[in-house]
Amino acid sequence: MVRILKPRVLASALASLFLLQGGGASAMGLMQAYEAALQNDPTYQSARHENEAGQQYRALGRSNLLPNVSVSYSKNKNRADITQPNFLGKLSTSHPEYTSESKVLGLRQPIFNLDGLARYREGIAQANLSDAQFSTKSQDLALRLVGAYADAKFAEDQLALATAQRETFAEQKLANERMFEKGEGTRTDMLETQAKFDLAEAQLIESRDNLTTARNNLTAIIGGEVTQLDGLTDSFRVQAMQPATFEEWKTIAMERNSEIATQRYNVEAAEQEIARNRAGHAPRLDFVAQYSKSDSETLSTLNQDATNRAIGLQLSIPIYSGGSVSAATAQAVANHQKAKSDLDAKTSQVLVELRKEYNLVLSSASRIDAMVKSVKSAEALVLATKQSVKGGVRVNLDVLNAQQQLFSARKDLAQARYNYLLAYLRLRFAAGTLTAEDLQTVAGYFVPSSGNNATTAAVPVSVPGVLSKDAVNKPRPDSRPSPAQAKG
């Protein structure tokens, strides 16, 4: 079965988590953005209303098994033309006018109705299908929000890196000019640095455009302007993978993935559609009761009141309907086979995605560790190259290339960290266990930009702490350590 977070329950849970997030930071935190997205994202609002409509399938299906009570009332003013022979044998015409009145109260209760029973079961399947679809779209909102938030924050980081890179080349350019004035440099050095500076200027402009686009995408989800976002914490830790094996994740996904559940309910609804169409050949037995009261209903009962009470059973036996029942049944059987094939296809698709995200999360620790070492090596290379230039071993171009390599390593490290966080959530989405608590765990990796996070400042980015080689948390643990507390 799929665990569905109802809108009010989900909102309550997020409100509690939002209070835990707390803080008076001016930057928008991930949980603040999610709270806004729940209220303003049009795709989620559409899914919520669609689910509200889908819940009515239960009542619609149940109505086919419940009594049908009706009341009718009519009151008419009548004028008749009566032509008849008189006692002399001649025809005479009269025009009596009178008022007739009729009141009828009827009740019909199905006793044996295979069509109604199939519609009832189909209504349950359709309501469950609507729940599963809403669960998918609710979890998809979290993925879209975190993806847009990470893209916007990564764009901020790239703007900071581009600014720092341009400033570095600007300083190198000034140093080359001073050395040239003193006769210690060459025009080639100046041209090389100028070329790097111009390229950095173009990259800075591109980074600004990318940031504007990323923020606009985030704004479309949360329904508000974004000016500053929380940055990644320096104490970044990859969490321990629980469950540890892919087979355990696969078992969970087969039981709880909402996309697979949606297709299962499609199959179930298709089965009931077959039963409903086959019921077109079956008899129907109803209990009927009626109470009626009439006054001057016809000319023959003029000025007479009549009260009638009836109770009994009504049996209807279909004989021939032009072949529509057989055709509709054959069509329903074909649709049922299609639904089963769709279920197989969706299951395969989910398991492929599950394996992909599992491997990505599993390898994230090693990948990020390697990126951290790459940044440290690039920083050391810059220093060593500068020293080599002073000794006459290296030239200006070597320094520029080393600096370019450093900024590229920092960019790759930032990208790897964001990719891990997204994979952390996508793994749980594929397993069908993604909750607001998982989002809160990811939010713990972000801290207000006013803190000591260096990735948002327009200066060279500091190297983050060394990461552990562990990965994700349990899908639904009793308690989850904060990223700063998680140990490698």
C-alpha cells in the first residue's frame, strides 16, 4: 500500500518542521521555499483539486448499492371536450374543467445487481488511484522545488566563482603591466592575461543571466521573488546508506512506489470494468415500494381521491441489446491487457531509476572526496606555479591555466554536492518513501548565507571539509542526525 500524506496532515507536518528550521535569517531557506510552494505552486494546486474530485469515486460507486428514493408531485388544470348522444339521440358537447393532483413517493433498493457491485468496486479502485497519483505529484513537488532551489543556489555559486575569477585575472593583469613597465615582463604575458580576463568577463555576464533564469524558475514554483538563498554548510557529510543493499530498496519500491501503485489500481479498475460490462447479460432484482395519492387524476375519477400503497420485487432480465454488451466487454478485456502491460513497463522504469539513484548515492562519497582533493591539489598547484614563475621555471600562461583549473575544480565540487542531495531525494521518491522529514534532512545541509559559508561571497571559495564515504539515511528512521552530526 502507498502511504498518502493528506493535504492537511502534510501542511501540519511541514509547519512543525518549519518551526524547527526557525531563524530570522534574511535568506530564504529550503523549508521556507517548500512551505511557499505548497501554497502557490499551480501544478501542485491542480493535483490537490484533482485528488479532491477523485475522492468522489467512492461515493459514486457506493450509490449503485444504496436505495434510490424519489418524490414526484404534479398539479394540472384540465379542460375536456366530451361529445356524446343525448336521450333524443342527438350529439351534444360539454366542456368540463377540473384540477387534478398527484403525489408519488417511490423507493428502489437493489438486491441482486452485478452492474452496481462492479461499479462500487471500480469506484474504490479509482479513488485509490487518485490517491496514488496525488502522492506522486506531492513528492514530485518536493523534487521540483529542491531541483529549482539547487539550480538557483548553484547559479549563485557560479556567479561568485566567476566574479572571483575575474578579480584574480584583473590582479594578474595589473601585476603584468607593472612588471612590463619595469622591463621585467613581456607583452605576450600581458596579452595572455588580457585574453583570460576578457573570457572571465564574458563568463561573469553568462553567470548573471543563468542566475536570473534559475531564480525565475524557482519563483514560478514558490510564487514569490527570490533575492538570496541559504548556502551549503561547510560541515557537509554524506549520510550512511540505510537500507544498505539494493534488493532491500527494490522490495520497498515494489510495495510503496506510488507510480507502480497507480498502475496497479488502473489494472484493478480495468478488471471491474470487465465485470460491469459482463453484467449487461445478468438479471437484476430490486425491492420496490411506492405510495401515491391522487385527486381527480382522470375524467373517470373526477372528484375522487385515491390512495395507493404498493410493495414488492421487480425482476429485469436483459435478452438482446444489439451486441453492445459483447462489444463493450471485449473492449474492456483489451483495455485490461493494456493496463497490465503498462504496469510492467512502469515497474521496469521505476526499478531502472531506482538502481541509477542508488548507485549515484552510493558513489557520492567517493566522488565528492575526490573533488575535495582536486580542489586542494589545484590550490597547491597555483601556489607552486607562482613560485616556479619567480624561479624562472614556469611562465605567466602556466599561472593562468592553474588558476583556471582551480575554478573549474571548485565548480565541479559544488555540482557534485548538489547532485548528491538530489539523488538522496530521488532515491526515496523511486522507493516511494519520500516525506517532509527527508526534505528537512536535506534542508539541514543549507545554512543562512550571512554565516561563515564562503560559497556565496564574491571571493575565492574556501575548500569544504573532508567528506565521509557513507551515503543515505533510512527511508523512515525514528531519528535522523543533522548533517553536521553525521559521521563518516
